Amino acid sequence: MTRDTSVQAPSAPGASAATLDWLSSPPPGQLIAGAEREGRAAELVTVLDPGTGNQLASVVAASVDDVNDAVHAARSAADDGRWSELDADRREALLHALAQLLERDADLVTELEALDTGKPRVQAAEDVQEAISVLRYFAGWANKHQGAVVPAPRQLHAYTTPEPLGVCAAITPWNYPLPILTYKLAPALATGNTVVAKPSELAPLSVLHLARLAVEAGIPDGVLNVVTGAGSTGAALAGHPLIDKIAFTGSTATGKRVMESATRNVTRVSLELGGKSAHVVFADADLDAAVDAVMAGIWTNAGQVCIAGSRLLVEKSIEEEFLTELTKRTGALTLGHSLADEADLGPLISAAQRDKVLHSVQTASDEGGNVIVGGQTCDRDGFFVEPVIVAGVPATARIAHEEVFGPLLTVTSFGDEQEAVAIANGTSYGLAAGLWTTDVGRAHHVSRRLRAGTVWVNTYGLFHPTLPFGGTGGSGFGRELGSSAIDQYTESKTTVMDISARSRSAKVEVSND
Ligand code: NAD
């Protein structure tokens, strides 16, 4: 299989000359032991601009042999100590160098990320800045994570040291390709691990550029390897016996398969999975701010966000007032191509995802919901659906439980705190929740009772490298970001030495022989 070279000058409306240049000769798709090369699978990975449906690039997917080569390259780099035994200061410097190069190329990477995912440029720019911040935050950890002297019995001197795990597989989704990879890559590399990354087949371009930058930064060969391909490539990686940890972000269905692979080889795994997060608005909230946050919580990235606040739970007494304002502001949003300045919302990632959202709109109506705005496709190229609000959705409806991963907001009203918590906790997921109230006591009380990895109070969707992030229940387990992430990539080793008088005299006797 060779690449489709017929697409020499991809059509990407609004793209800069630098981006068009990059797209006319994209990386071949695999980075193994420091060298870029084409994959050897029978399939091509064809990357589309979801805003037009046009092809942006294509790469030959990694075969099982390519995955094996990448894992062996990472294994050698882990075992010979070229990275783990490097001075921690040097690892820190190299991660800072990578962040610096990403900052240098921020405009290019922003356009690639926007074109590849369909999200508006301004959102893609935030993603790139987030990735830079995450790299810098974890660079700082390289020489700060330390062990402890243990207060063991007096005849012993005992201490712990944090050890890298070895080879980490990072398997990521298409919706935030760059930030989500750095959530895994940065703590893994800072603590001395090596990595094989597999970006989503739907949006791999920014990650392929990051791989180039890692080489340019001087990160030793084999420390970061990238393989590109679809589920079979991910499965070959997750099931490889020489992997020490799988860090996975994606759907709950795929997460279960990854966990099965991990079980076969007793591989550590952390899973960041789907969600159906509730955004709970009490009558005493700052309603103007709450409307804005509910909108950002569901329309950002056209609702294709794991933490999308896709279920609005609103106190009955303010339901009408709240929905009137929400509907008015939603109706004023502009759908557009990722690089069009006026775009508030982009398309869905694929035709299949667009069709799934349209089907969900129908399901919501069939289940008694009332579509109060949006829900139609648009008369234009690309995979667009108007943002849709479905009011009056019973808490028991399927649409109130299943992740849609699109611009669809369900609305359910509640009478009191007790009912709000029961509805919010009524799905199998537990990723995030939003809570709007000016009553501080209620904020703490309700937050404590919500089953979610993160509860945002009087804000929504706020991420920072210091804030641990992850889910519970069907949303997975393990925490990324913050100091918790460091613990996910290290294992404590205990060293115990007998320093009693008996052992000292035994040594003297031996040395006198
Ligand atoms: P997906 O599960 O289809 O794919 C995720 C990754 O897994 C891709 O790289 C894919 O190629 C790979 N993959 C597919 N089959 C595999 C297998 N059998 N073994 C190993 N890897 C395999 O998810 P997606 O459509 O790319 O992303 C959307 C999903 O991701 C949503 O459910 C969303 O909620 C979730 N998500 C979660 C978080 C979080 O932090 N919790 C963040 C972003 C997205």
C-alpha cells in the first residue's frame, strides 16, 4: 500500500500558506526509533476536513509489525537507561525545549488541529496553548518527584524511590488530539518512561507534527514513538506484552476492550472514558452567567467533549425564564468552517457522527422530548447539525442516559435538592458535573453528593495542569493532570539495609578474612 499522492494541494479554505505547504507533504505517519516512515498495513488512514468533507491527507496505517517495532524501540530506550538515567534536570530541559518548539509552531499547529477536528480556530488555539502549559507543568516535576526515608525499625535504614514504569502506550481520541496526548506524554516522560502513542485515525495531524518536534528538541530516539491507524492498530498496541502501562482516552465501549487486553498481560491501565454530565441550575443562581456556562458546556467543540454538560437540570420555578434566554442565545449562534472567523460552532467529526446525532434527536422526540430549537442539518458541505435543545425530557428516557457526543442538550426540571442529586447521579457515568447556586452551604453539600470526578461550581469546563481530572463508574478510573498523574507513571521501590551492630561486625569479619 502506498499513499494517495493525488492530493497535492488540499483545499482548506482560509488556511495559511504554511499549513497548505505542510498538508501537501505531510509526515508519513509512523515515528519509530527516531525515524519517520510509512506504515506497512493494507489500509490507508484518510484524514478529512469535517467542515468540507474534503481529504486533507492520507497515511498508510501501521501494521502489527510496525506496532511491534515501535514497542521494541520504546523497550530498548527504557531498558538501556538513555532516558530514565538521564539527569532529571536534562529531562526537564528537553520537555521545556519541546514546549518551546510547539509555541514557535503554534499558528501552524492551531490550523492543523482546527482543520482536522472541525473546531473553530479560536478553540484550537486554546488547545495548543493548553498542550504547551501541560508540557511545562510536568517538565517541572522531572526533578521534584522524590522518595522518602521510612521510619522502619532502628536496625534498618529504609527508603523509597519512585521508579518509572517502563513503556507506556498512549491511545487517544480525536476530539482534543494534542492536549489529551500531552496529559499522558508529559508526566510519562518527566518521570523517565518511554512512550508509544497512537492518535485517533480521524485526527492525527497535530500529533504527527509534535512527534517531529520531539526529534528536533533532541529527545533521544525511541523515547517517543508514534503509530497511526484505526482500532486494529490500537488493539495491537494495547495487547502487546512488552507494554507496562496503557493510558487510554476514548469511548467506554473501547475502554472495556482495552481493559480486556490489559488483563491478559497484567498491564496497568488508566481509562478516561465517556460521560453524560449534568449541569444543575438552582433558582438562586446568577442566571445570566449560568446561561453562558451552560452554552459553553454543551456547544464547545459542537458537543463532542467528554465533559459536555449534555443534561441541563433546572429548578422548576425558573425553567421557563432560563429556557427562553438559552434558546434565544443558542438560536443566534453561527455554524461555520473551522477557519471562518464568524464560526461559533463547527461540524461533527464525520458523516457517521452527524447521522448518529440526527438519530438521537429523533429518539429524544420519540421519548416525549420537545425540540425547542435546532436539530436540522445545514444546506452546506461538511457534517453540520444545528445545536439542538430538547426540553421536557423524562429523567428515565434513554436520551438522558446515553452519550450522544454532539450538540444536543436535554432539559429536565427538578423540584428540590434531593431530586436534583438523584437525577444527576442517575446514569452509569461519573465524569463531571456543573452546579449553579449562590448558597455556599448548598454548593458544598450538593457537590459532596454528586457522583463525578470533577464538580465545577459557578463555572464549567475549567481545566488547568494542576487540577486532577478523571472519572468514576462508566467514565473510567485514574487521574490525569496535577500531582496525581505523576503517581500514575511511577511505582515506589523500597530499599532496606540492615545497619545493626551485628551486621556491621559481620562485615568487618568478612573484610578481615
Ligand atoms: P474511540 O473509543 O472510538 O477511540 C479512541 C481511540 O481508541 C482511537 O485512537 C481509536 O483508534 C482507538 N481504538 C479503537 N478500538 C480500539 C481497540 N480495540 N483497542 C485499542 N484502541 C482502540 O473514541 P473516539 O470516538 O475517538 O472519542 C470519543 C469518545 O472519547 C467519547 O466517548 C468521549 O467521551 C471520550 N473521551 C473521553 C475523555 C476523558 O477524558 N474522559 C476525553 C475525550 C474523549
